[in-house]
Amino acid sequence: MRGGGPATHPTKEHPMWQDISRLADAHADRAILGLFARDPGRFEAFSASADGLLFDYSKTNICTEVRAALLALCTAADLPGKRAAMFGGSKINETEGRAVLHTALRNLDGGPVTVDGQDVMPGVLATLDRMGQFAEAVRSGDYEGQGGRITDVINIGIGGSDLGPAMAEIALQPFADGPRCHFVSNVDGAHIHEALKGLDPETTLVIVASKTFTTIETMTNARTAWDWMAGKVREPGAQFAALSSNQEKTADWGIDTSRVFGFEDWVGGRYSMWGPIGLAVMIAIGPEAFRDFLRGGEAMDRHFQTAAPGQNLPVLLALTGIWHNQGLGHATRAVLPYEQRLARLPAYLQQMEMESNGKRVAMDGSDLPVHSGPVVWGEPGTNGQHAFYQLIHQGTRVVPCEFMVGIEGHEPELSHQHDLLIANCLAQSEALLRGRSLEEATAIMAAKGLEGAELDRQARHRVFPGNRPSTTLVYPKLTPFVLGQILALYEHRVFVEGVILGINSYDQWGVELGKELAVKLSPILSGQESTEGKDGSTAGLVAAIRAGRPG
Ligand code: F6P
């Protein structure tokens, strides 16, 4: 089935998915409000909390029976065994022969973690200490640029070597008291051009963040930054730091090993911000606040490992995802943080979820009997309300929404604005649930004086179908600890969904083909090679671009 996926409702035949399929058929259209009417304790029964986080999934049409069937999927997929294997350092990334141990990076209070019989924790903690010493030196001015104290840090990386630290640096602004941080990812020269504008090479630290140290975008931007610095600074390498698991390649750049922070291949790129890839964040907020972030992740790890499945936040978040996507067939989900400082969280989660669970074959190479993970997208509220919520409320497709909101903001003097923010968040999930019937819309328009056919026509435009599912995550206040909890919650959600789907969430072969073709297209674009063998569209586009170039 080239290019295709499972047909609609693919779950019917597969034994593991039969119950879900049957329940989805039976309950797809039932009224969520009816579930509340029948069970006054529904909110308590369909919400759970952990270390100050509250996860409410009562505004979905999951009932006790559906939840039991979803929990049975965890048992059928041996979630406890797979979870123990991940935390225990087994090579669960089977297509790359690697362990998956980003949890070790935040295992501050835990015991040994072994890979191939070796405890990795001494190395993890030593690197964390070295990062802390360097971050402190940059912040205090003990480490200087060739023109004095470091004023600006540029992190050059892409994907997992950019999205996490870039997102967290914005999220944790209230805690940022170090040099300014900038993030450059795109190979489009405009990105680095704009970032370098106004910076002084003599007081800028360049961090080259790349697990492989071969990613073409990052290496190209790093070279540009090096040349920029070499124009003014005698020894550019002295103002470069490298974050990578490829020590050979970092050595080729001549960066002093005191500023090279390594990590092992058992840290996946999109799970890497807990270690050296988080250096820019650590410089911005300081090592102690960075440790609080790690402690938040560690708290979620403990919860995930010990809480009963029905009270386990990552499990429940995953099961709502499975129900909405593989069960009811909703192909996308929106992540909607009511927190401006989480503006980049949807993009971060987009990579985490789509690169992890966007796979069409199971671990054993067989075709998935169900759809892969969903399209993940979003924007902070309330901005999204004035952009795309129209479709969420009245479009023909259902988009399950994942709201999140903090009880408190960081601006006590603007608490009235925070109240308005929370009111909007709750109002949106209420509106999605409740909708507005034709009778209600008709009454509203009749009160405005409309009658007859025009009343009917106008009223129909004002109907909200409602019964649209959402979940809400409530946290006390966006601190480093809470950010750590939220990110680890989503990481484990991805893990649970991946286990139920039976896929390898930790490779990313789907990014390779485009990379290979880009390398081959470069000499074709520059005219060194011909377009022979290319499809008509690609050849036509190359010809048009070449013809349109000046000179
Ligand atoms: O192309 C995808 C990818 O490999 C991501 O998985 C990764 O986060 C990103 O590229 C950057 O990779 P690196 O850190 O090796 O430069």
C-alpha cells in the first residue's frame, strides 16, 4: 500500500483493537453532557492529580467502560514491562540498537542506571556539574569573551537541539538573570543574519548544539558564526562551546574540551534538553533553577513508575489520545496553553510526538493495523481564539483540544488579566462541550427582531454543535519544576502511545530521504549536474529557479 495508510476504521478486524472499535462505534456521538447528568461525581472520577498537577479528562466521552477497555490495551501491550525496560536501560530503540535513557539525565536522587552493565549515572552527574561550573563562570564573568563579559549567547542547533531550549528559555523568562539568549536553527541565511545583527562578536558565546555534529543546517550556520567572529576576534574557537555525542567531530572544530559537553547515544535528540542541550537555558536561569527543572521531570518519572494506571497522568493523557485518534478517528489534536510563555510548547511537542509516533510499521516491521500518531499543532490562548478556534467550534471535523493553564501568573500586579486568561480557557472548553442549539440560536435572533426564513437562516449560522472533547491540565504556576513536570508528562504520554501502537518511538527514519535528496539537488541547482532522471515537476522547478536567478 504505497503512500497509503490503513483504510477508515482499520481497527475493526484486529483482535487487540476489537473492543475499542466496538465502543467507538457505539459511543462516537453520545452526549458528553449526558454523562455529566448521569454521574454527578464525573469530574472527580475522570480527573487525576500528581504533585500539584491536575489533569481533567471528564470533558471527553470516555466512560468507565471505555476507560477499562483503554486500560486493557496497556495490559495487552505489556506497558509495565516495557516501562521497566526503558527505565532499566534495555535497548528498546531496536532499529538503532540503543537504550532510551533521557530519564537518567534527571535522575538526581535515583540509584544506578546501567547500560551494557555499566552505571551511567557517575558520567551524567559529572557532566551536569561541569555544565553548572561553566554556566556559572559565564554568568559571573569568570569566563569572558575577548572583549569582556559575555552579554549574548547564541545556540545554533535544529530540531531537538533547538526546539527544547528555545521553548524553555521563553517559558522561564521570569527566572532568567543571565546573558541574553538567541536561537538559530534554519539554514535560511536570514535566520543567522538577523540573529547576529547588533551582537558584538567580542562578547558573544556561540553554542553549537548537535547530537551528531553532522547536521547540515547546524554545521553551515556554525561556520557562518565562526567567520563572523573571526572578522573581529583573534581566536574564535575560544568563544565556542559544543554540545554533542560525537566527540570526534567536535575535536575537528578545535573547540577546547573544557567547553565540550558530551552525551551518549541513548539520549534521543527530541528528548535531549535535560542534558547538555539545555546549556543555554542553564546559562540563562542558573544551574540551581536548571536543577529544579530536572527535579520536576524526575518527580513525573516517579509518578509514572509508581501511580496506578487509572491515576497515572501520562497513562491517562495517552489513553485520551488513543481514544480520540485510533478509536474515534480524529486525525489531529490541538495543544492550547493559556500561558504566553509557552508559545513554543506546541512546536516542541509537535516534534516530540510526530517524530516519535509518526510511524507506519510496528517494531517487527509489520504494517500498523491502526493509524499512527496524530498531527499535533497549536498556539497559546487567547491568541488562537481569534485565529483558528472558529474551525474547532463550527468546522465539520472534530479537533480534540488539550488546554493547559496556570493557577497563578508571574505578574501579581496584573492578576486581573490572569483571571481573564483563566476565564477564557475554561469558557472555551465549556463552549466546546455545551455548544448552542438551533432553538437557543433562534431565540437569540428572534429577540433581535428577525422573523421567518431570515430568522431561520441567520440562526443556523449561529449554531454550535458542541459535544467536542477536550482535556485540561492545571498547574500551580509556571516554574522550572512545573515545566519539567509538564515536559516529562508529555514524553511519557508519547511512550505509552508508542507502546500501545507497538512502534519504535525513538528512531526517525522518515527524515532521511529528504536529507539525501537535498544533498543530490545542490549540484543540480548550481548547474554542475543535469536534471536527468528527475520527475517533471522537480526538473521544471529547478529550471524555473535557475532561469530566475540574477546574472
Ligand atoms: O532530522 C531530524 C533530526 O535528526 C532530529 O531527530 C534531531 O533532533 C535533529 O535532526 C537535529 O539533529 P542533531 O542534534 O544531530 O543536529
